[in-house]
Amino acid sequence: MNKQLSVFFAENEWVKPALGFLGLFVLCIVFSPVSSKGTLIFLKFDNLSNVLRQVSEIGIISVGMTLVILTGGIDLSVGSVLGLSATATAFGLMDWRLGFFGAIGVALALGAGAGFVNGAITSAGKIQSFIVTLAMMTGARGFALFLSDANSRNIGFGENAAPESFKIFTESFFGVPFPVYIFLAVAVVAAIVLRKTRFGRHIFAVGGNQTAARLSGVNVALTRTVAFTVAGFLSGLAGVVHAAQLYQGNPNDGVGFELDAIAAVVVGGASLMGGKGSMEGTIAGVLIIGVLSNILGLHGVEKDFQLMLKGAIIVAAVLMQERRWSFRNKGA
């Protein structure tokens, strides 16, 4: 029985973060603040709906981050790209008169373009992705400040303003915010790609052993470039959602989002060394980070402490992975 369980957990790494989320959810119920009416604030529908709405942006980014990390890379620019895309969305709707599809198209193109540059330079220049995306993090933020003249742009509706159709990003269907559907759709498509397509197998191969992948005929440079491009595209999509949620585009938005995305992916069981991880685990990781932030916020814990805690979570998750990897090697 124990052997069967060990095999099951080894073949389904996402189960551990999923169980971790369930355990955390129970703890949040136990330690939930109580309202004046005696109800648990954490379990209120409005609070849980708000959690889902908040994690949707990080979730969309985390899907792209998963692809990058699986190839053995890292993307530190996703927060800045989100800020750039959100800014382009707001100005596209209000000042450039691009309309619904035009503004969103520009935002997505900017995100995909930033990701493509990250992937191309990392692959062709053989430069560590940490350095390349660190430069893009600064460059994308600077471009957003240039486009906006260092100002935020509010999104209004009516004549000579944003179309009413843009409000769809703030609507809820069957009680679930629309951005959550976007996150789930993106995650499901990515999971299918990873499990069922040649490109998905190439992603794992490049992250597992780049040399072996190249000798097997895998185009390593192309695979990595596509992974970074998709990550940039999804950061752009998250930027559109972000602008819609706040009714504005601010070039300074998205700071620290890369930390949340990396934390979600790592907590979800992905290895920063590449070649190991799953989209199901990332979804569980996103929910863990979101629920943890929510319960800390309900208890009035300051944001700076929350950031320190997230950093500690990343380190702890990586240490656990390293110990498990060392134990397996010794067992072998």
C-alpha cells in the first residue's frame, strides 16, 4: 500500500500542493476573524469571490511563468510587462481611440513582443534569463512611463470614451468573476499543451537536459523563445484584466507580481532547475498564495511582512525540493 502511494505521488506531483491548499483552507477557516453577527468572515461569499478575482491576474501570469521555469529559465519582467500593457490598454481606449479589440490587441502585442525579446536574447545571446529579464523589467517599466508621460490614465465610459463592452472584464457569471474564467481557460489550454503535444514534451526535455534534448533533435532555442513569448503574451493579458479591474492604467502597477508568480509556481511543485512541474500544481500554488494573502490581510498583517513571508516560502519550497532530490539520488 505504501509503495502504491509513493508511486502515485511520484507520478502526480500536483497532488501534494493540492493537499497543501486544502490544509491551508481548513486552517483559514479555523483562524478566520468573526463578524459582529457571528459569521466567519473568511467564508463569506464576497470574500471568497474577492480572493478568486485577485488571484486571477497572478494566475494568468503564473501559467506563462510555469512554461519558462520548466525550460530552466526565469522571467523577472512579468510585473513590468503587466504595467506596460495596462497602461497601453487605458491610453488605447481613452486617447488613441483604438476601440475594444484595438486596445487589447496593442496590449497583447506589447506583452508578446517583450517576451519574444527575452527569449530571443536568452537563446541567441546565450545569456542567463535572469539577466535578460532583469533588463526587460527596467526597460518595460521605462517604456510604460514614456508612453504615459509618467501619469496614470483613468478609464471612463460613454461618448468618446471606452466602449461599454470593456466592462465584461469586471462582470461576474454565476457568481464567479469573469477574470477567473480567463485564468482557468488559459490554465486548461496550457495543461493540455504540456501533456498532449510535442511542444509540451520539448518544454520538459529542454528543462530536464538541454544537451540531450538538442541531440534528440529538439530546437532548444525555438522552444525557449516560444515559452518566453507566451509568458509575455499572458502578462499582457493580465495587464488588460488589471486595467479593467482598476479602471485605469498605471505605469507603476505590477511591482512585485513576479515574486507572487514565482512563489506560486515553486509552491506548486515546479523545480527552478527546470524539467519538473505541472499546470495543476501551479493552480494549487496560485490558490495557496491567494488564500494566504487574504487571511493575513483579514488579520491586518502589513504588506511588507507578507512580502517577506512570500520570500521565505520560495526559499523553503526550493530547499524541500533539493532535499527530496538529494534523497532520491542517494536511494538510487
